[in-house]
Amino acid sequence: MAWRNLGRNRMRTGLAALGIIIGVVAIVSLGMAGVALQQQATSDLGSLTNEVSVSAGADSDEDGVTEDQVEEIESIITDAQVIPQKTNSTEIETRSGNAYVSVTGVTNASALYDVSSGTAPDRLETGALISNSTAQELGLEVGDPVAYEGQLYRIRGLIEADDGFGGGGRGELVIPVSGLRDQQYYDSVTIITGSGDTAEATADRLEERFNVDGRDEEEELQINTFAGAQESINSFLNTLQLALLGIGSISLVVASVAILNVMLMSTIERRGEIGVLRAVGIRRGEVLRMILTEAMFLGVVGGIVGAILSLAVGFVMFNLITGDAIAVLEWESSQYLLYGFVFAVVTSVLSGIYPAWKASNDRPVEALRG
């Protein structure tokens, strides 16, 4: 009877269901968008959160990190990779043109760089790495020579492009640290640990050794870690996600008003019919359940259709934001399909309570009179 009653005025029922569908799509899509953004931020910062960067501090008497300081860092940090670096810049000249690049001198290139072609050696003693974008711009390939300070280096690998947070910028040429032997100091030291927590602990140990002298604090070395950045970004994205869900829920609140109107109009139009049902022995509880069932049907149909449409929207969003459309099926994002559906059903039932109560409490004689 409840299903048949909804079909009596299909236009009004359809519009009420459409409101539910729009509300579900709004809530689920915004929730999934927040998850996609968080996953992308985690992916982009993932390689940085376990790193500690060390450079000359404001109170240092030197223009960089000295060899003695590097050796002391290596003696303190025995459970992580310590990679000192020297930097410079130069202009590469080839038959195809010129390109201005930053030059980095390292030994353990594989710890800092991923290559799309060729290899990044654990010990870079000969050869060089170059940014893939610069290689394409100049028409260079693995095995081609590049010159720096009169010294030729054969390209051993093309550095993979970084399209995440902070990606882009000018190209980079990576050569053995011996190629920058004229520079007395290291510009920076990168320490790669096992996790963000370990990075924080490593930074604290270095701070205590180099920047704390009794009660005085001097910045002999500037020590930075990105481990806290991930927490800050996650906190911001969680707050943003709650705000987006609140905005999306407004759509369902509006839809619940439409359902309330549909149920009220339906009970008013069928007042005489309900009076007949009461007169022949149908109890108040049965009338109440019938009206609530109609409201629930609206929520179920709207919730199912809305969840299906939201899943399609989620595939598109994850493909655009993270590049992995299948990730929308993971529980972290797909849970919003369940939340949207449950919210739709609960909202619909709550909207039907007053019309159901009103219909079930009408006296049969008054209902028959109209």
C-alpha cells in the first residue's frame, strides 16, 4: 500500500526523490573530494616527512656545513643515511641550445633521486644525472655527454619529474661531489630516516648537540624537518572536509522539507481513505507504519540512486586529483557512500514522523467528513 500510494502522484514523488539524490551526491562527493586531496597531499609529502635537512645556522662562523660537522653528524646518526651536498649553478650548452640548471654534488644519488630512465648509482663517482625535462628540452639521452667547469660527464640517468607540491622549477644536474671540490663547505646535509617520528627524534638529537650549549642556545646549524608539515596539512584537510560535509548536508535538509511537504499533502488528500481504513478496524499503529514506510521508500530509492551517481563522480574526481580512479573503492572513501545512504533514509523517516502522527491520530468520524 505504501509503494502504491507513492505512485499516485509521480511528479511530486519524483521531485522529492530528486532532492534526496542531490543531497546524497553532494555529501558523498564532497567527502570523497576531501579524502582524495588528503591522499594526494600525503603522496606528495611522503618522501619529505622522513627527511631532516641541515644547513649552516645564523650563528655559524662558516659559510656552510664543514667536513668536521658532517663527520660528527655521521658519528651521532648511525641508523640513517647522511648525505652531504654541494650546490652551484651553470648553463649547459649543446647543439640543440642552452639551459640554465642548478648543479648538485652528491655521492649517494640513489637515496635522493628517482630516475625515469637509466640508473641512479649508490655511489656516484663518474657520470651525471639530469632532469628529464631539461634532457627533453636539449635533446639529450642517457649516454650523452654534458660539461661542467671543463669536465665532461656522461649522463647515467634522467631524473623523474616531480609534479607534486613544490614540483617544477628549473632543471638540475647531479654530478659527483668531487666535481665541486673547489667549494670548501657543504651547502646542506640531508638525513633520510625510516619514518616521520624518527626524523623528529633525529632533529632533536642534532639540536641538542649543535645548538644547545649549557643554558645558551645558538644556531650553529639550522635543522629542519617536514614531519610536522604532514600533521598540519592533515589537520587542515580534516577541518575542510567537515566544512564541506556540513555544506553538503544542507542539501539533504532541504530535501527533507520536500519530503515533509509530500507526506503532508499525501495524508491530506487521502484523509477520507485513511478514515475508512480506521473505520474498518485498521489500528493507529498500522497507519503510522504505512506513512513512515512511504517516507522510508523515498529515502531508500533516493539513497541508492544518489550513491550510484556519487560513485561515478568519485571515479572522475580520484582520477583527476590522484591519478588512481580505483582508489575510490577503498574504505576510506567508499564509506561515504554508506554514510550518504544512511543519512538519506534517516532524514526521510524523520521527515515522515509528523505527517504519520497526524494521519494516525485523526478521529475516523472527522476524517470521513473531510
